[in-house]
Amino acid sequence: MSNQKARAPEDLTRMFVEAANRGDAEAVAELYELDAVMAYPPGELTRGRDAIRILWSKAFARRPHFELEDSLPPLAVDEIALTATLAKDGAGVRVQVVRRQPDGSWLRLIDTPELEQIPFG
């Protein structure tokens, strides 16, 4: 379990990669609000921190490796921010809605880890 807290919305991506590469599903789950929703596995929703922890525990059993991806500048309005990274694995864009907590830290509220790129123009 980690006591580290995200002080900026974009910190969550780095913290996820660090915890995931340790195989620490508990630390990953702590990056989410208690009632967070994750659009994963594809076509399904995983609801709540406990379900997210279980999902990642199963995924980490396969020992995947995660790389830090380039973050787009967060878009923040008051206590809510939209964060996104460009997926290195070709999955498109990873998008999260995060919320500032009463202690000033940030947690994920909605997570879409695999959003296909939409061609523009």
C-alpha cells in the first residue's frame, strides 16, 4: 500500500505506471475514488475501487510491463480535470476524469484506458 498522493492531475499517470510495474494492485486501486468507474475490459465497466483492485490483481498475474506515455496538458476546471496520454501500444488515447480531494490530492473518477484514435480533418 502506498502513502504517496498525486499533487497534480498528471501525477496519476506516473504513479499508475510505477505501481503497475511493481504488480501492486492495491496501490493502483488507491489512485481511484471509492466509486470510480473504469471502462475496462473493452465493452464493459468496472465499478468501484474494490472491483478495480481485483481487475488489476488478475492482470498483474500475467506480469505486464507498462511504459510512461506522453501526457497531454490537463484541462482543469475547479475540482475536476481531464487528463490524457498518447498510447505507445497503438491503442489510441487513454483518457481520465480526475477530481481534487479535500486534502488537495487528485484521484481518478472515470478511466478510459483504451480509446481508439478518432481521425480529424
